Amino acid sequence: MPTVRHAHLLLPSSLGLLEYDVLEDAVFVGPAPRGGLMAQPAPFREAKVALTRTNSGYVAKPLPGEVPPEINGRVVTDAVLGDGDRIRIGDQVVLFRTDRGPVRSAPPAAAAAAAAAARPAGRTNGQRGARRSSGERRAESRSNALISLLAAAIILAAAVRAVGHLKTMKEARDSKQSIPTTPKVMEEEPSRASRNLLAVLDYERSNPERLSEAAKRYRAFIDHHAMDAEAEIAQERLRELMERWGEREVLALDEQIEQMIAAQQFNRAERVVREFEERFGATRAGPRARYARERIRTEARTALDELKRMAAVLVQKNPKQAVNLLAGSGLSYPPDLAIEVADLLAVARKKADAEKGTRRRPGRRPKPPAPREPDRPAPPRESPPRPDSGDAGPPPGVNAEKEARDAWQAARDDLLNGKYADALLGYTLMVQRYGKTELYQANRKYIQLGLEAARVGKEGPKALLKVEAEERNGRLTFEYTFNTFEELDDWTQEKPFTSEKDLDIKHERGAVSMAGTSGLLHPIVFLPDVRVEANVTADVAHDFGLIALEESDSYRAVLFNVNNTRFKLKKNDNQKPNPGHLLWYVGQGVWKDADADAHGYIKIAERPSSKLKDGDRVKLELERGGKDRCEAGFGAASDGVHLKGNVRGDDGSTMGSARVGVFVDTGIVRVHQIKISGRVDMAWFKDHVQWLAKGDPGPRD
């Protein structure tokens, strides 16, 4: 009995002819995304023709709604294919070959299954089946598109590896010579990019509710494999995922907005809508944010008008109660509406202060009046009441300037006393009501600095960032992709340690280039519980990594140094650098045997070898956890390592609060992304706000 072999197809592509073994009872053929034709064992969106196995051989049939193919120049719908038949699909031709042996017969059940695969999904044995829902049809379409794109990427990768062999085939075809029988291209393992993409796809299928995490994995894949063909597949899949995610989140948005409106948290509701629009504005769910914003504004205006009506009555009868009412409600409104609350609050406070001295506790006799003394000017108050409201702005003349000075002084006093919400209202009132006064125009930059310090103090550390941040369970998490130059403004550029090399940091599109001896550190100071990640391209792959630089008078730092060629324990001519990847603890008093004029170095952990190659894309990680534990690692195509150990110097000290970031020391890297998550040192933050507050010296005589 002869050996059973398989039929195969020769498919045109931009790189020549691709060979596809027909191992299944049915195969579907159609245009490929990058030109030419592609074949798959399952239906896909662009498929035009199905080749199904019968007892007589393979038959080429058009898919429902498609034009019948031309076989050897004739339109045929059910002819059995023979060796050398040419099947024209559009303007491309695929060659069918059976010269490797007789075609294997298929059992009736397999043939029936193949025929069923070629029929529309809603029909079975000629009978019309139940109508599928639109959601099921969309899901099937998305699945088919995904399979099509993924197969195209794998075929393209195989084509690149086999291009040398296929070049001869292309030359023969172009010269119109008969195509000789070609040996089968050796099957290779899927590329690393294909394996990683399949892992992401598998995660999405296995976790249909965790769309946020799936989106993060797609973005990480696209960032890591930007130069691979699979990145386009992932990008298309990410767009489809964001559409589904937006459709789901818009329902949650409506419910959340209704709850916030009921609680009169209008400012927070507007912030939620902005965050939704930033994430899903490009999807079909994006326009929903506009309607939500209009509803919030309408409800906020209605609630504010009612609040003002109630407060106006209380101001005349019980000013103190009016102050309590307004102070508890004003900050829940958007900033432009909160100004109206601030104006009315200033009126209520002024009247409450005026009545404060006229009331006495019941049952007590009033004290006899003291002998009258000559009138003296009243001493200045520490916190003058905020100015009265006025719809047409401040009145002209000297009074407006005096009221502006009093309002500025009151806002600055609140700022220095840590009353950031009151200070923010006071500075905002100063800008809105007294912006045309000479005092404001002459001191505008100082007032704006005070306003910014009050905003930072009220909103917390995330107000220091130009990117979106998340606060959860006391941790602040944020990420930079450096797509805009403004993101670089959030970072300090400095030498992380003494060196003769220059500081060399430049912004590129979507990256920051670092060379020489350079450090890119974030100014926020974190407690030891912090994690930093970075995605970089190591153009010159040595002496770079992550750093946690302690915020103290003495120099101490943890360095994760990738492919060290410079640092050595003793700084003299007899010592050589420690090669490999190292986790260092560096600083004054860290190593008792260090030279008196040098920082000490202690190895926390190391791997004394490196296989990292220039041009590798590298993902770096550094994490401080617990009291003195530290771990770091990286992953790249050519190398990877994970190091961990205890951080403790010879003087018994461990790492304290620190700034974190990326460094290079003669290496050259391009930083594409940095993510930081940790607990902010709030003692540092309070000092930082007070430092910002000093930018406003207050009104001067």
C-alpha cells in the first residue's frame, strides 16, 4: 500500500511563494492582510474559497455570497482539483499540488463536518436553524478576525525565515517556467512574539471579566514587540477590547453618576466623567460622557440655587448656622460654581463674626462697663474676615484695594496653618473678585504660587503629577510613557553619583534618551515600600539600571546595576570592576573598610556574568518590601536575572525614604515607560507644601 502523503498549496505573497500543507479535511483561502493569499483550517473574515475533501479528492467551492473561483481559466463550482490546477481568487492565483502522493480519502463523517464548516452557521442539512443573536454574530466575527490576523503574522514570520528558499520559486514563476516540485520548508517553532501574543490572547479568553488587566497586557506586548508584525494584531485586538470595555463601563458610569448626583458630589462626578472620557473617548461609548456632563451641570445648578436660597434666609436669622451649611457643601461643586458658594460663605462669616461679641450666656450678669479711654486704632486681626460678595466685582477706589489685601492675607494665613481647603477657596476668591485690582496685578505671580500650594495641599501628592494617578489603600500608582515633552518636566535630571562624564538626557518621541552619567529621578519621596518598573532599549547595554536614592543629608542609595563594568569595591589601580549584574547598597558608612574619601559599596546580591546584547529591549524592576528586603531583576531576549537580599550597612543602617528612577553610567538607553507604585512619605509631603507656600510672601506694606 503506498505511503499516504498530503496535498499542498503554493500561495503568492510579497516575499514570493509560500508552501502550505493541507493537513485538514477543509481549508479556507482568501486575501492576506499584507498582500497575496493566505490559507487556514478555520473560516476567517477575508476567506473566499473553501477546499473540502471528498472521496474523489479536493473540491474548490465558493463561500456563501462569494464569486465562484476560476480554475485553469474556467469558472467552476464543484470540480475535483488535480495536480497543477491554478485557482484564481481575485487578481491572485494559488497552485494546487498533489505530486507528493495520492490524496488520502476522508471518512464520510469528516467530509460532512468539512461541508458543514463551509455552510452558513445558521443552516444544518438544508434546514434553516434558529436565528443567532447579534451578540453571538459579533463574537464570532471578532474571533474569526483574531484567528485571521494571528495566522497572518505566523505565516509572515515563517516567510521571513524561508525567504532564501522561496526566492528561487519566485524567479521561476516570473520567468513563466513550469514550477518544479519543491522540498517542504522545514517547520519551525513559533517566534517569541507569537508565543507571547498567544499567552495574552489566552489570558483574555480565560478572564473575560478582567478587561483592564487584559488591556494592560496588550499595551505591554505592543510596547515590547513594537518592531514585530504581531504588534499590529495586538493593536487591532486592543481596539476591539476597548470597545467592549467601554460598552460595559458606560452602564457602570450611569449608575455611579446617579449615586453622586443624589449625594450632591458634583465635582467628583465631573472628575469621574473626565477619567471615563480620557480612557474611552475614542470608542463608541465616548459620546456618552458629554450627556453625563450636561446632566451633572444641570443638577449642580439646581442644587446650588436651592442651597443659596436656604443660606440667604439663614444669613439673616442665624449666620453661624449659615456658615456651617455652606462650609459643608461648597467644595462638592465644580470650581466655577464653588466660587458662588465662597462669596456667600464670606458674607455669612463676616456677619457671624460681627454678632460673636454681642451674645452672652443666659443667667450671667453683664460686667459693668470699664472707664472710657480715648479711642485707639484697633489692632490688626490675625485672620481678617473674607471680603463681602458683589455681583459686579469690587467697588472702585481705595476700598477694593484694602479688601483685596485682606482677602490675600486671610488665604495665606490659612495656607500656612494647614487649612488647605479654606486657603484654596480664599485664593480662588482673590483671583475671581479682585483680579482687576492694582494689588493683584502687581503680585500676580506670588498669588498664583499660593493658589498652587493650596491646591497641592488639598488634593495630596497626586496633584504634583502631570499624569493620571491612582490612590488605593494608601498607595500612589502612576505611569509615564513620555509621549509628550511635558511629562519630562515631572522629573529631575541629575548625576546620581560623582563622575567625570557629562549629564546627557534628551526627549525623543515616545522615549527619553540617556547617556554619559545621568539620572532621571522622580521628586516625590516614598517610604521603603515602593516599586519601580521601566521599559528601556539598551543601545549600549552596560552600566545602567534603577536607583532608589535616600532623601537625607548623607548619601545612601540602592542601585540595581545591569552589566556592571565600572563599579569596584576598592577605588585604586589594583582593583577591577565586578562583572555581571549586581544589586548594590552604596553610601557613607555602608562599608567600614571603604576609603575615607569614598562611598562604601556592599553587594546585596549578584550574578557574575552577563549575556545582554546591544539593542535589546529590557524590562527593569526594583522593589523595596518589608523592613530591609530588596529585590530587582530584568528580562530581555538575550538575558534575564532576578536578585534579592537584605539591605543593611556595616553601621546597622537600612534604606530610608527615597526618590526612585533610572540611571546610566557610560551606557546608552532609551527609556520608553516608567511606572511607580508606593507609599508617599507624608512627613516629606507636608514639608514640601510648606516650601511651596513660601513662594507667596503675602501682602507687604
